[in-house]
Amino acid sequence: MGLAADPRAGLAVGALWLAAGSVAALVLAALLARQAIVQGRGADRLRGLILDKGPAEATHRGGDGEIWLVRWLARAGMRRATALPVFVTLAAAAALFGMGVPLFLSSIGVFAQLTSWISESPGGIGEGLAPVMLAGPVILGVLIAAAPWMVVRRRRRVLGAAVDRDMPITLELLATLAEAGLGFDAALARILDSQTTDRPLTGELRLLQLELRSGRPRVECFRRFRERLDIPAVNTFVSALLAAEHLGASVSDVLRTQAQEVRGQTRERALAQAQSLPVKLIFPMLFCFLPGIFVVTLGPAFYQLFQIAEQVIRQSR
């Protein structure tokens, strides 16, 4: 069975696909140029959507979907003014490629050939896998179209994991300095001055420090800090600080309590990961280690058994 039932049709589809890709590239260039012209306005909108929780001006400039998308990108660390148009253009180009690549591969018969090869597999395995191969173009198209969203989601998870790793030690240092007599602002400044690497939590704390020094209300600064990250540990920490600010409680006691809670949550997550490790090891043990162990231990015995059987057969003949 040949790959190309009609080569001219495949070439035509390929030409259409390349033309669509060129159009997507032109659209990307146009959006980037437009964003470069209105970069100041884009920065103001980003500041309004992420830091001020969507004021009326920002809502007027962009719809609810745009507000959610900008906030989602910003929480993944993409806070430049060009982040929104670049992501939208890349998502549109990925969707276009997700439609063009499977169509092109189907037109030259790639999926048909794979389906034929799998259906001819012995043991009836191909009969069960053949329907999956028929849905191959759709699966491939969805994976290509979802690639930009998966990348942003992955970056958001990495940033959240980095913040969760840094929260316990940061809260411990804040609590220790507060118990030594320093205020929250002085303790925060002492910690940030000793930081040599720009970690995600360190960058957010520096921004919080700048906002506190700029004269904004402390409650508003803490709320904006929580909105920029939207991580459970940070949300709990900021809620406790806001309650302490409202009730006039001791900041050192609140920080010590939060440090103990975050440390306990970190310990529980580590225990949960350790308990799930045996389950995760089943697949590599079953498909990687056990076959090698069987070959090393039982291989010589089976080889001798086959030799004895061959000698017996020859003698019987």
C-alpha cells in the first residue's frame, strides 16, 4: 500500500498549509508592531489588571476573557506588555498548525499506512489499536493546538513549586527577626538584602517592599501581593497578616504560627510523595527492571534447556 494515493492532492494541501503559516507569521508581526507602538498603554493595562484587580478603565479596554488571560499569563511570570498579543498569536498559529499538519499527513496517506501496519499485527492486538489510529489526526491536532497553553500551565506550576519551596525558610526568617524586635518592614528589608539570587518569591517580595515604601496602604499592598501569586501558602500568609493588621495582634506571633503551619504542610506533602513512590515505581519495575533480571537470571538456564531439548530431538531422529 503506497503512502500517497494522490501526490498532487498532498502537494496542494501542503501548499495551503504553508500559505496559512505565512499568514499567521504576518499576523504575529503586525500584532508585535502594534504592541510596540502602544507599549505604554499595554503596560498601564497590565498594571491595572494584575495589580489593581481590574479597574473600570482596564475593563473598558478589554473584555472579561482578556482580563482573565492577562492575569493567567502574569501569574505564570509573563508580565511584559507584549505577553498577551504574543500568546494569542502563538495560540492561533498553533491551532492553525493543529489543523494543517494532520490534514497534510492524512492527504499523503501516513495515518492510513500506520493503521494498515497495526491492523496486521499478530494476536489480534491490531484490531483493538486500529480505531485509536483512526483518531490519530484529531489527537495530533489537539496536542499541537494545546501546546502554548500547556507551556504556560507548566511554567505556572514551576513558579508555584519554587514559591512553595521558599516560603518555609522565608517565614522562619521573618518570624525570627520579628521576635528579635524588628518590624515587618525592617525584617523584610534585612532578608531581601541578604538574597543573592532572584527567586520568584524574592522578586515578589521586592515588589511588595517597593509598594510599601511608595506610600500605598499596607492592606492594599498585601492584597496585591496575594493577587499576583494566587498560591495557597501565600494566600494563608497574607490573610493572617491582614487579620493581624485589622485586630492589632502581634506580628511576630502571627509569623511564627504561619511558619509552623507552612512547615507542617511541607512535611505532609513530602510524606505524601514518599508514600506514593512505591506506586510510581511499579511501571519502571515491571517493564524495565524485571525483564532484564529475568534475562540475566533465567537466560542461562533456558539456554541449557534448549540445548538439551535439541540433543534429545536429534537422538530421537
